[in-house]
Amino acid sequence: MKFNPADKIQDLQYFGEFGGVNPSISDSSTYTFLAAKSMIDTFEGNLEGCYLYSRHTSPSNLYLGQALAAMEGTESANVSASGMGSISSVILQLCSQGDHIISSRTIYGGTYAFLKNFTPKFGISNSFVDITDLAKVEASINDKTKILYCESVSNPLLEVADIVKLGKLAKKYNLALVVDNTFSPLQISPASLGADVVIHSLTKFINGTSDTVGGVICGTGEFIDSLRNVNDGASMLLGPVMDSLRSASVLKNLRTLHIRMKKHSENALYLAKRFEEDGYKVMYPGLKSHPQHALYKSIYNPEYGYGGLLTLDAGSLEKADDLMELMQERNLGYLAVSLGFYKTLFNAPGTATSSEIPQEEQKQMGLTDGLIRFSIGLDNNIERTYAEMKECMEKINILKVTPVEM
Ligand SMILES: *Cc1c(COP(=O)(O)O)cnc(C)c1O
């Protein structure tokens, strides 16, 4: 049977100290040892099942890491205090001074800023490329290249990466393919397609309640151990540790991820189809008009659909702003960054979540001023939501691409 990420999560069972149906939360930063020798062995990473200090690992963080490794089909995983904590740790672990990274040009604004403005301070250089153009990706590889970096479904343009082909390219040149899978948990399983490292911002769909930030790195046991190494591990030494109380609550939310993802996808597909029929300029991987629709269909786990994100081009920033304010007034969603909440969230990424990317580059990649990114919520009656959104869109008179039938 085909790998099903949600079944893998469900198969994991943890009991609390007194038979609780949830694992006990480890409310300690440090742990006692009965024998002094065991402490030395633990420091050297030679003792399984012993805890040293919670920046290194804690029982609660290991439970959550195990569940996420099961979901992604990797040997191991390490949770962090944020998605950026995971991304920066992976990059600094894999690269040394003089190394080079090839990254998709359409990525999360924070990742873009980290690669563009931060890593050069350490002599790590970057090429930002159109990740859908494999010839260009290959031509950018040099003998210092260490990482191929992309998002399965990119932020904010919803470009889909051909992970299978990128994985083959990475193998051929001995690079690490690092994939941020934040936009498509359960829908796409990058490790099974050829990714070496899979990252998530847990802040988004996986936690799903917009009450915390968090991140995870999924990879081989060897790589995850290297990140936690007390002497030279980026996760250990940079210190982006998640608190145990939080990892316990994220684990509980993870238990319902499959139900939520199906509903997010169902609602987003419904709206995308209707908006497109109405002649609006909508982008959604589930629409035949999406440039990588066929690619997405060839790699996804169908029961979780095409995801909760869609974009709509209102035509100008003014119209985008007017539409978002009106929709918020009508309680159809919130004008807010982030995604994966029960409520629909929207923002104009050109001036918000992707504002780190210079105007000129935004234009090149097709990020227009009027683009609105929607993270569609868990609305019970999406027909009702559609009717009200349509009223707002007509009132603001946003851009239409095809003539309307009378
Ligand atoms: C939000 C986000 C991040 C960063 O995660 P934080 O938890 O905010 O640090 C990284 N990648 C993508 C695709 C995101 O949406």
C-alpha cells in the first residue's frame, strides 16, 4: 500500500506517566543522573534514552519530533522554536565559508532575507533561480554548491517544485536537496520523492491554531544527530529550542491535521473554481489553469487535496487593500499574515510577507502589487462564504481576465 502520512501519525501511541492518554509533559530544563559516568556518556552522545539538558532534547520534543518524522517518512526529526530556527540551523549546518546555495527565487520572505542578507556575512553565496527551469538550476551548480533549496509549493506564488527531478540533480552533483513543505503537509511527502531534508514551519497548518510559532527539521538519523551535537551542532549551539509545554500542545493539534487539511483543500478548491468561472485571476494548484497542475497531480497524496492556499490578483494594491478591508468588515476572514488557521487569512504579500524581496525582483517572478494570498479557513458552509466574497469582489470591482457572460 502507498505510504500514507496520516496513518503513520495515527500508529504512534504515547502514554503519560500514570497511564494518561497523552504523554506527560517534561517540565524540566535539566535531568539528574544516578551515575556520574552516565552523564559523561550522554555528553558524548553515547547513551540512548538519557536526557541531559532541554536545549539538547526533552521527552516532549522527542515525541513531537518522532511523530513528524513518521509523517514525513524520515528516520528522525528535531523540533525548533520556529520555522526560521529550523531553516537557519539546516543551512548553517550544511554550509561552511565559501560554499554556495541554489535557491528557488520564490520562497518565504524570511528565508529569502536570510540567504540574501545574512549568510553572505559568513562567506556563503547564493543563486536565486526559477526552480521550474531545471536547465537553469543545473547551469547554476558550481564546485562549491552544497544545497538545492526550494518549497514544495512556493510562497506566495504557489509554484510547485519538481522534487523528483531536483532530487536526481542533487544526487548527480552530491548536493543536499532541502525542501520547505510548510504549504503542503500530508499532501506532498518530499522525502519519498527524493528530498534529503524536509522542513516545516509548525506555526501554520500543522499546529493550526495560530497560538504559537514552531518548526521542525526531518532527515536521516545521522543528520539530526549532527544538528544536536554538543560540539558543533547548529540546533544545539544556535539554541532555537521549543518549550516542552508548546511541543505537547502542537502534538495534540497534529492529531487532527488530516481532517483539517481535507477541509482546507475542499473549501479552497470550491472557491478557486467559482472565482475562475466568474472571470477573476485566481491561482490554485487544483485548477487546470495552474502551470504545474499536472506535476502536482503526479506527486500528491490525493485524499488531502490541493491545499488551503490560493491567490487572487485584484488588479492594483488599492483594490487589494479595499477588498481585504471589506471582507474583514463582513467577518469573512482576517487581514493578517500567516496561514493554516480555522479562519480565512489574507494579505497582499508584495507589501507584507514578501516585502523583503525588492520590487524589481518581485516583478520578474510575477508577484504583482494587487496579488492577495488567501489561506482558506475551515468554513462550514463555503457556498455562503463564496456568495458573500463575490459581493465584496463585485463592489470593489476587482480585475477580471475573461469577459463575463451575460
Ligand atoms: C512562515 C513560514 C516560514 C517561517 O516560519 P516561522 O515559524 O514563522 O519562523 C518558513 N517557510 C514558509 C513557507 C512559511 O510560510
